[in-house]
Amino acid sequence: MSTASGDPPCPRILVMGAGSVGCHTGGLLQGAGAQVDFVGRPRMLDRLRERGLRLTDLDGGSQHLPPSSLRLHEQVPAGSQPDLVLLCVKSAATEAAAASLSDTLPAGTVVLSLQNGLGNAERAQARAPGLVVVPAMVPYNIAEIAPGHFHRGTSGQLAARSHPQLQKLCGLFARAGLPLALHADLRPVQLGKLLLNLNNPVNALSGLPLRAQLLQAGHRHGFAALVEEALALMRADGTEPARLTPLSWDALLRVLRLPTPLFRLVAARMLRIDPQARSSMADDLAAGRLTEIDALCGEVVRMAGRLGRQAPLNRAMVERVRQAEQARQAAAAAPPS
């Protein structure tokens, strides 16, 4: 792992997907001196034009970028030559976003995939062979708690597969409060993040904030069961996921299964979460949007299939979330009574 620096003056960053991760990361980089272009949907861009971009975190950090300082676009600007692209779209939009970037940007442009799941960087690379797509991992939760206000509610360090362009930009990320750990092989880190993300559907279906959900034994044990099933498959495939918490994965499973009073004591660091923080999947489900369940539990099911095994708990979770999506969409489409 390395954290070299030496970024160019006023680096040019293009955020492809101005959602929670894109706005938070791009906003912090702009605050640290980068020129940032945000590409997003009209709904989000309208909020930013009206209110600007407010960024806060559980450590007390706060800054505001006024509307006049934001470079907002519905499409990738013609003639763009960014030093780095942050690919922040949902998994289902990966190919379309990669095609748009490929049609507009110079060959060799480096694209950092800040997306959930395991295969988005590979799918983007296949769709945009002239670009250089590098996988990354965002360990913390970011939520839009008010229009244009993005809040980091948990802790962690950005990670990415090492690349010379990222080494040049590590100084910028550090100044932005986003220290970037570079790894020769990111896959164990991605597998570890996938395991932690298996709590996202549990949280979404619980209807509770993350901290409150983890303090309920039934939800906590459900999360542990999903992790245990996926962890066994990863080990059967010959890869040990990286530790992303102070505990080994086996120790984490034991802690999650403790009685709640003991869990509260032992897991004090794990519970350092803002009371209002929720998973991105919970936000998507509440808004009637399709979730990324296929990139999380669905990835575990596909892993099992490749190994000739089954993943019944993760398969059942995919079905439960799909049913919840359909129910939300049906409720939104129903005429008012």
C-alpha cells in the first residue's frame, strides 16, 4: 500500500454520477483545490443549483460550496480532459455511463470506479476499452440528509488498486480529508467490503437507522448469517477477504451473535455511527428506486453458482428486496385515495 503525492496544480476531476458518493467525494476534492465537473440527473442538479453543496461528517467537519462555484452538467462536457474521472453511478448504469465517457474523453483517461460490488470496473472497462478503469472501495456511509446536504455517518479509508495517476493525486485526496490507500491487489479489499455491505439489505428492510438496527439481535443475527454464508464461499474459492474492522471475520461473527447488552459493550467502536445514518439501499427503497441488491447478495449467489454450490440465505434476501421494490413502486403508482 502507498500514499505517494505530487498531484498537478488545480487537478481536473470529472464526477460521473452526482449522487451521494459523487457529490461528497467531488465536493471535498473541490474544497481542496481541484476543478470539479459534476455530471448528474436533472433532479439532483436542480437541488445543487438552488442550494449549493453542503458536506458534513460525524467528526464535526462542515463546509459549503455555493451554487455559483459548482460546474454542473447533464452530459459529459465536450472537450473534457480530466486528470481523473470518478465513476459513481449505480451498478445498473455502469455500461451506459462508460459508453458516454468513452465517446467523449481522450484515450488513456483514468477512471476510478467508486461503486459497490465486485465487477463494475471490469464491465466499465469492457464498454470503454480506450479508457483505463481502476477499481476502488468506499468503506463509509454517505447519506443525503437534506437537499444538497451530504453527510458521512461512519468511518473508514478509501482504497484503490495502485496506478501511477492515483499516486500523483494522493496529495489532493489527503488534503480533502480522503486519504487514499493504494493496493497492488484490491480484490481482497473488495471482498471484505462486499461482506460488510451484506448489512445493507438487512438495514433497508428493517426501516431503522444503522445503529438502531445493529442493536436489535434479530437483524444483527440475520446480517451475521449472510456474512457467514458468503465467507465460506470466498474461502472455498481460495481467497481470504481483507479485514476492514479491527476484528477478524470469525471474531466479528461471534461479536454480532452476542446478546445485545454484551454486544453494546464489546462493539462500541462499531457502533460509532451517527444516529440518523442509513444504508444507501434504505434510501433507494424509500424513494421507490431500484436497489443494488444484485451487486451485493446477487454477487454471492453468482459466486456460489460458479463453485457448484448454493447460497440460500443470500438468494432469499435478493427475493425479499425485489418484493419490497415492487411493493414500493406499486404504492407510488397507485392513485391517491
